[in-house]
Amino acid sequence: MAGQPLHPARVGVVVRTKNRPWFLRRTLRDILAQDYADWEICIVNDGGPPEPVEAAISETAAAARQRITVCHNPVATGRSAAANLGIRALMTEFVVLHDDDDLWHPSFLSRTVGHLDATPLDIGVMTRTEIVYERADGEEFVEVGRSPFWADLTEITYADLLQVNRAVPISYLYRRALHDEVGYYREDLHAVEDWEFNLRTALRHHIGFLGGEPLAFWMQRQGVQGELGNSMFALAAEHEHYDKLVRDEALRAYVLQNGPGLPLYLTRFIQDEVSRQLDERRSLGQHLTAAVRDWRRSRRGR
């Protein structure tokens, strides 16, 4: 335990990390650069050695160290369990997951807290996000490009979340009381745990959205594997596996309750509709070629 907060803060920041001291140092600088200062941090060191984590904390200002706690897991427990451990260690009004490799705009906390204070019916708020590509440069990482993440996003809806997640944890501040209602992150999911949690949330509550300039930055390192990799790429196979698992669970629960009629109809209808639309997109030349080919086959068959 690196320290105990001197007073309860409004915002609890959970930082998941393992064997990435350079990223952890960058993340701590990022949080300390916020123009909103009523926060506490819980660092969950999920199976890495404690010394590098403690060293990174010791480099922060003394006042900041008093608001940082750290949980050292002797063995890795996984992304979801690490998130839950950090959340349970914090008794704050709001919570946000700030993974050790992502970043914020300096006003992320002030603007998200301001939104939730002004909009009490929103259970949380997501912000516009920008993808930042980076590559290794010696022992550090440097930016090499950017691209928008869901550039046309204007609101968060349950219907859209059914298709695919519209946010990443770094962009989402929410009321901690939500966990008392819908539960915590599923610890049997080692990927897409945030998407599954967002589905449970959006089914019951409205999630706000802050457009305009990006306030959250999702850092990506294509081609980098292992502990320094971005989970989107390093855990791509697990994302696919757990996405299918969540969908299949939901489908089976629906069929048990309502019977297979609608899913059976929709699976065939969608297949036929996709085939029809693909056929319509074929050029006139392709249609003529196919017609000639069919005519020749019919002539040969006489």
C-alpha cells in the first residue's frame, strides 16, 4: 500500500498495470496534469513485481502520493478482476478506468464531472475519443499518427451497443453506485468486459456523451505483442472469442424464454437479404456475362 488518501475524493481512478513502468509513469503524469484535482488513484499491479510500481509512485509529488493506493496481486488475475479490485478499494462518487497506456485531455475530469453534476439522470458520460498510434523509440514510445474513433458518434444508445462497443474505458466516467445495481465487471471475461458491462448499463440507464474535441486518447501500437502490446491487437483472438461467447449466451437465454422461431427466421432472412443486396450491386456487364454463360450452358444441354 503506497499511501492512504487524506480525505474522500469525488473521482476514483483505477489504473491497471503489469510490467510496464514507463507507461505507468506516463499515466501518473497524465492524471496529475488534470485541471480537476478532487481524485484518488488505485493502481492494481496485476502480477508484476512491486518494486517498479513503487518506484514510479515515489517519483510523484508528496501531496499526490497521499492520494494513491496500490494493490499488488502476487499472480495475475485478469483485466476484469483487476478492475473490480481497484473499484472496491475506492469509496468515491465517480469511477473511471485509466489503463496505464492511455491518456486524457487535461480537462477530461472537469468536463465529465461537470456534465454529471448538471445531468443527474445520466448514469455516466462518455467522451469523443481519438486513436493515437505510437511506435517504440528506444525504451520509450512516440506518436506516429492519429485517427478518429467513431467520428460520427453523437449519442450512446443500447441499439448501437448491441452491434459493437462505442467507447473504450479511458473515455467513460460513471457513478460508482452503478455497480450496486448492475454488478461488477464479469471476471470470466478476459476481453470485452467493458462492452458487456456497458450493455447491462444501457439497458437500464441513459449514458451521456460529450462531443466536440476529443477528451480521451486510445493509444495503439500495431504489431507490438506481449506485455507492451495494446489489448486490441495483442488480445485480438480473445476479443473475438469473448464477443461470440457473450452473444451466444444472450441468444440461448432468449430462445429458452421465447423459443427459436424469431432467431431461426432472422438468420435465414439476413442471409437471403445480404445475397440479394450483393446481387444488386453487380454491374450490368456482370449480369450480361452471367446471362450469356447461362444461355450457352442451356444450348449445350440440348
